[in-house]
Amino acid sequence: MTSSTLRRRQAAVGAQAGEWAAVSGAGAWRVEKVGKQQLTRRTGLPPRDLRALVSAMSASYPSSIMGRERAVVVNLEHIRAIITASEVLVPGPRHPAVAPLVRELRARLASTPTTSPATVTSPSPSPSPPQGAARGMDRSVSSPAMHHGGEGIGKDRHPLRGDKALPFEFRALEVCLEFACISLEHETSTLEKEAYPALDELTSKVSALNLERVRQIKSRLVAISGRVQKVRDELEHLLDDETDMAALHLTEKLAYQATGQSSRFGTEKDATELDRPEKIFLHKEEEEVEGGGAGDETLVGSFRPNIDELEILLESYFVQTDSALNKLSALREYVDDTEDYINMMLDDKQNQLLQMGILLSTATLVISCAIAVTGVLGINIRISLYDAPTGVFWRAAGGIVGGGVALYLAALLCYKRTGILQ
């Protein structure tokens, strides 16, 4: 069981006990014991969404950021929270892995006044730019003000809004994304510091201990890569779906509801229709001519928030997760290269052993031939050779040895020419 999975399961224990930290926009917070039915009435979430946060098997749920009518459900690694337009609910606040998140939420949410739904000056949000302008942004470049490593991280200002604070839900979502990315980057850096020296040591000395270390590192690499990939895919899914990003604008949805309209129409529209704002205005003009003002109701009922701010926010953390995934991919390639190198070394050793076996087998064959000749000469049969002078024996023995050596050298020469030996 990985450390992240263990943290998520331990944090779920506190959530099952009904303990939730409620952090408001003014930085005030309190620990409450809230049941599932109370949470459902308080946030408007269905029980299946709450199950992903408080269930004992919550560690097996995939990473997700889900926008609902009145709340946003965040389930990234061990970061789990319910974000509304006025407060953030975090389960298991007493757990050591969750307490830093609560402290950061208190500090960051209190740093800038909350943008109240009643302070929204215009009930009609500006239409989103065309699809090419919204989606044509290069994901390899992030905003310096939103980058984790830049000095703008933790600020609640945005270049697109000037001095106006980001909505409450975006600031809370940014804290959750930052914590998840920091956790993944920390584990990635730790794995890199352990992996590269271990792999270099394995290439210099292949031993059972070094092989076991590399095996454990590869298991951790696969686990971390999968977790980073899930977070990256979730961010990419949000960036590719303007409808899902529109569902995260809780403050503007409340402003629409305050004007007597419903935000369900716009958030459930097809994405292809959302990409054509000029057709909505055309439809408005046509109905004004034909129906006498009916187009006003159609336009106001279309909830179309400006998603540029949220898109840049998600883009910055998408780049961070993509960078962590690239580091893990480079480490995986290094592991694969090391494995290939070790396999080549083992193949070379195996070839050397095979060549040694061929040499020994050939020597055994030659010696066996010499033994056979000696055995024939040692048969107890009377021949004229036995009547020869004594020096004939040594000449015969020398001939047998010389013939064996000649046969052995001839076999080696044949192996060389055929390529069996190098």
C-alpha cells in the first residue's frame, strides 16, 4: 500500500466519524459533526458524490473535480473537499495530512475579501470568446502569476480581472490544486533522488541487493505515474469541456438565481452550441422581431460565464502535472535503458559461458579420442609392436598427444571460420 493511499484511507476514517472543517470566506472556521443527510441538504449534493469523500473505499475512487448546481466536489489524491459559494467543507480535519490544508485555506481565503453574489454588478456575464480563442492557448506555456514556482502563487489577483478578487470557489479550488500538485511533485523529486543513484550502482555491479532496490523503485514509479496521469487527465478533461468549466462558477450561478433565472439551461447545453455565441445573439434578434421581446428571456436564461479566468487557473496546474509526468516518463526511460543494458551484459556473459562450454566439450572429445587409441593399444593381444625396442612406446605416446593437440587446434580453427567462436 502506497503512502498516498494510506493517507487517503486514514483521512476517510475521520470523515466517517462525521467531522468536517467548515472554512468561510472571512477565514473563520469550525469543526462540525455533520451527517450525510445534513450535508445533502446543505450542499445539494447527491449521496453518490458524498460517498466518494467519506466512504472507506474512497482511496479507490478516481481523481475528479465535479461541478454541481450549488457545490464543487474535489477529490484529488488525499485532498478532498466540498466547495460552495461561501464556505469550504473538508472531511477529517484532525488528520495530520488534512490539517495543513485547513490552515492554508484559512490563510488564503481570509487574505482577500470574498466576492459576494450580491456584489456582482452585471447579471449577464460577458460571453465567452470563440472556441479558437478559448482553446487555442498553448498548454506548454503557463501564466507566471499562476505558476507554483513563481512569486505570484498564493495571490488572489488575476491579470484578466485587474484588482478584482477571484471568486471564492476559485480561490478555494486553487488551494486544493496547489496541495495536490505539491504532493505529487514532492514524491516525484524524492523518487528521482533515490532512483538515479540506484540505477547507476546497478550498472556498475549487478547483485541481488541492487536488483531488489531497482524492483522497488520501479513499483513506486508505476504507482506515482498512474496517480499523476489521473490528475492530469482530469484537468485536461475540464479544459476540453467548457460546459464542465461553466458548472464551476458557483458565484455567478447564484447571481443568476437571484435574478429569478435558472442556471441549469446553460450548464446542460451542448458544447457545440456554447462554442457559437454569435448564433445565440442572432437567435435573440430574430425572436425580438417575431415574438416581441421573447429573445431577452432566451438570452438571460443561457448561463454563459466567462471561463477565461478558470481556464488560465487550470492551465497553470495542468502544466505542473504535465511537467511531473514528463519527469516520471524520463525516469521510466532511464529504467528501461538500464534494464536493456543489464540484459545485454547478461547476454554477453551467457555468450562467454557458451563459448567456454564449446572449448571444454571439444577438449573432452579430443581427450576421449586419445583414450580410445590408448585403450586399443592396451588390449591383451600379442602383436609385433610388443617385440620392438623400448623407445617405441614413447614415440607412440608422443604421437597420440601430438595428434590430440592437432585435432584440438583444427577444431578451434574451424570454429573461428564458421563464427561459432569470436
